Amino acid sequence: NRSRQAVITNELIEIISGAEAL
């Protein structure tokens, strides 16, 4: 579960970073 949580967190960070880039 923890590894899956880390993957989801990384995806959220990438999405947020992409949104901030805009």
C-alpha cells in the first residue's frame, strides 16, 4: 500500500507542477 501511495503522490506532484508551469 505504501509503494502505491508513493506512486500516487508522485503523480499528484507532477500534475501540480505542470499546472504551476502554466
